[in-house]
Amino acid sequence: MQVHDMENAGRTQTFLTARRAGLVACRGCGAVHAKGVGACRRCGGTLSSRDAGSLQRVWAWLFAGLIAYVPANLYPMLVTTTFGKTRESTIVGGVIELVEHGSWGVAAIVFAASVVIPIGKFITIAYLALSTRIPVTIRGHGRQRLYEIVEFIGRWSMIDVFVVAILSALVQLNFVVTVNPGIAAVSFALSVAFTMLSAQNVDPRLLWDAYEADDT
Amino acid sequence: MTSDLRTEAVPDAGMGLVACPVCDVLHRDAELAVGARARCRRCGTLLFAPRRSAMTQIVMLAATASVLMVAAVFFPFLELQAGGLSRQSSVFDAVMAFSKGMMLPLSVAVGALIVVLPFARLCAIAYALAPMVFGWAPPAHAAPAMRWAEAMRPWAMAEIFITGVAVALVKVAGLAKVTAGPAFWAFAALVLVTVLKDNLMCKFTIWKTLEERRPS
Ligand SMILES: [Zn+2]
Ligand SMILES: [Zn+2]
């Protein structure tokens, strides 16, 4: 294989894709096959030139993620009992508490992981899915970057569920203070999982196909 | 119709080619020098990065990480002390934090994300690649094991869990004294080793080697 320099960057038509060559590529191992072959000869994975149903699954999981995100914010995430007095705190409530204690750094991390990233992900996935249908302003490499960010960062939202798990396991000092998980932890975990599934169903080759079509 | 007939007539169509998994652009698949890196010339995705004795290192790191995982689950993880009271908790306690009542499925999910899936992935990789270290043929079902390990990669969240522990520690730092047990260090080391291993693993090179060594 040759590693070409980027002299042709920007002129997408100069690149020959497996599909235009009448071939099908395996996304798992890179092996290229004749059209119509069902399973990859190298890794045994299922082959598809472009995953036709993928967009539908992207939207379905995305809506499931959005719906699960609503109760995640309305119900308590943590239930703290101090000397018999019980206090429930939601995601945003927990962030406000941290700010009141002056822990700005942790408040920023928790706010980013449980509010900024989930909402940013919903918007980004919807944008990428739309970009395969209608022309959008961000170009091929920018869309690629967005896709990589969503894939990389999405799973990190689960950190909030783990923090709740650790606090509940650790802070169990009988009468003094106990921390227990709230029901929002379940819907938040579901929301993160659904959004991850949505992002995994994005076929990045469709993003590049659409970019080529815009460019001509 | 004619084009279909033509591709059907060439069973080894696509041999000697490799396609970018992200944008589908075809590249010639030539032998690369050890230490070289080949990127897709359109989108820049890393395609091949062969290294000297990569297989040996991957298998050793995977074995190390799985031993550390066993230690991390069974040794005490964290100890909380406040006002004469103390509480020890293990990774297992964190998993069981949601085991009361309706949230039980979340306990199962957390256990899968932070212990079962990371551990099973390490075992699958070690199983598929260990015979290759000795120059033997890959074991039976090596391909499905590797495919499964790749598919589960986003769901193995050990590194997110350990970051969650750090956040939880900051949250309780003002209220109580927390000491890290041996399991904490085992878990942190396991995360480092896993990240190192994942960076060494060049997916496409591994699949090519598995195919070359497969008894026909
Ligand atoms: Zn394949
Ligand atoms: Zn590419």
C-alpha cells in the first residue's frame, strides 16, 4: 500500500471507493470482496456495501435515548440520609450543591458529563443523520471529526452512574450518613446506552457519500 | 446484468486491496515495514501500524490485565473513615449498589460494564492470539472471538469506572477520610495496561496475520 500525500484533498471525485469499483469492503478487517458476497473471507463478518437500514436505527435509538433522558433529570439520582433526615438530589441539583460547596472543578466535570455531553450528542447525531439527506455547511473532514468525537466521548457519560454506585457502596455509615441510588440512575444509564447504540449505527461511509454528492 | 456476471466470474475480486472502514476509499495492500504507519489518504484513518513482536506484547498485556482484574474484584477496594466509624467496600459492593428492589437490572449492567465485559474481552483476545506467539495456527473460533472482542470494545468501561472513583473521592473528601486498598491500585494498573494493549493492537494487521496462519 502506498501512503499518498494529501495533494488531492478537497477534490473528492479523485478517490475511488469500493462501492464505485463494484466491490464490497469489510468494515472490520478492511478486506475487499466482489459484490454479492455475504460474509468476509478474512474475519467472517457480515458484509454490506452501505447499511441501508442504518439511518432508521440511528433515529430510533436516538429518540429512545431522548425519552429516557427526561425522567433521568426529573427524578432523584442520589438519596442521602444524614442523622435520619433524607434529602434527594437530581442531576442538576447535585451540580448546584457542588457549586455551593465551592467544588467548581468537580461541578464542571459532572455538569459536562451529565448535561452538556448528552445534549450535545443528541444534536450532533441528529445533525450527522440529516447530513446524509440534505446539504449541510460542515464539510467532509469536519463531519468526520464530529463522528469521531461522538463515538469517543459518548460512553464517558456513564461516569455519573458509576459515581452513584461508588458513593452508595462507600457511604454507608449506619446512623450518621448513608447514600443510596435514586431511580434516575436507571433512566440515565438507559439514555447513555441508547445513545451509544444510535451512534454505533451511524455508517460513516454514508457521511462521505453524501459529502461527495454535495461536492459535485 | 452484465456487470453482475463479470464480478461473479471473478471470485478473488478485491484481492490485494484494502478499503478504509470509515470512508470506503480503496488502497493497494502492500507489505509495510515494521514501525511504518499507513493512513487513509482521504480521511486519515489509521489503517495499518505493524510493530515488531506485537502479538507477544498484546498477549502478555492481556494476560497481565486479566490477572489484575481478578485481584481488583477480590481485594478491598476503598475504606471510608469518619467519626470513629469505618466502612470497607470492594468493587463488588459498587456493582451491588443498585441491587435493592427495582434497580437490580442496573446492578447486572454495571457488573457487565466494569468487570465482566473487560475481563471477557481480555480472555477472548488472549485465546485468539496466544497460539500465534508460538507461530502456530489460530485456534478454533479465533475469528468470532476477535470479532466479539472488537464489538464489545465500547462497552468495556473499566477506565470510565476508575475516573468515576476519582470523582466520587473528591465528593466525599470533605466529609470523611478515604484510603485506597490494593484492589484500587490493581484496578488502576489494569486500566493502564488495557489502554497500552489497545494502542498496540492494529486490527487490520491482526486480521491479516490470522488469515495467513489459518490452516486451509
Ligand atoms: Zn472482514
Ligand atoms: Zn478513509
